[in-house]
Amino acid sequence: MIGVFDSGVGGLSVLRALRAQMPGESFTYFSDGEHAPYGERDEAFVAQRSLSITRELVERHDARLVVVACNTATAAAIHLLREAYPAIPFVGIEPALKPAALATKNGRVGVMATRATLASSKFAALLDSVQGQAEFILQPCDGLAHAIERGDAALIRSLCEQYWHAIRARAEVDTLVLGCTHYALEEDLLREVVGPDVTLIEPGPAVARRVTQLLAAAR
């Protein structure tokens, strides 16, 4: 049993990739919709919820591997989860800056993420690790994950257009990192907004490959 959790529906984009990569595995998905989105919560609250959810996945659902399908929860809590459950492998999410640096042709990459993710020390370390590989234009997307959680199509489109135009006003990026799992659920809309010449990068496939590797090593 593989446990997967997020603050709401965003992690379903990761679950989709996991199922595509591993159709024979069993999954339990925990959506903490009452407290969504985590990107607009403080770090201590996200850490407490992550520990509580992991306890339920491990103790009630017998999860033997847990995917933290949320950038904010990964940054705030994955180190605490590993300390609390040292026998359980954890796979987290981080904005795909390294793949984007390899994918860009003009060296300019846009990053859409929650304000909490962009402000985290984990993201600062990640950004520092790719300095010199590309120029990264960071865009906090206040309200977008919440709009996706509510299914507000008009607001989702309006915010996607607003934040994309804010990025393009600063640089002609050719690659866009979707730094929140919620955003990947609107990939078709974002492709329409950004146009065919911009490469979109979301973390689901990379997470699925990592989980596959861990399962193979454990067998």
C-alpha cells in the first residue's frame, strides 16, 4: 500500500502519474480538503497536519511508502515525517527547477508556485543549487490553488492569465515550472494561456519514477 496526501485535490495530479507508472500497485489518497490549500497556511500548522495524516496512513491503512504530494508540506514537514517514521520511505515534491534548467533553450524559466513554497528555506536551497544554470522568474500565485480547489473556472482562467502576464512582463521565458500540484490539474488551460512555444514542467512523472525505484530496491 502506497499512501499519498495533499491538502486537497492537487495531489490527484501526482496520483494520476503514479497509477500510470504502476498500474498494479494499491494506493490510498488522503485529501485534507477542510484545510486546503496548505500554501496559504503557516508552516507549523502544515507540519502538524502532515504528521497527523501520515499517522493515519501508516497506522490505519498500513502504508509502507508515503508520497507527500504537496510542495508546501514537503518543505514544512518531510524532515519531521522521516524522523517520526524512520522505517517508512517518503517521497516529496519540489518545484522542478533542475529539469527546467535542462529543458530551457533560451535560459529563462518561469516558476508558478504558492507564496509559502517560494518563501521556504527548502526552496531557497533548491534555487541556490541551480544558480548559473538558468534565470528563474519566480511568481507567487495567491488564490490560484484555492480557486482550483473550489472549481471556479472563471477565476482560475483569470488568475492563470494574470500570473502568466506578470512573468512575461519580466522575461521572455520558454519554460514554465508548475510549482504546485494543483496547477497541474489545469495543464490544458495553462497550455492554452502560455501558447505552444512554452514547455510546461510538472513533478508527477518524476515522482512516479522515484517511487518505482524505491519499490524495486525494496523487493
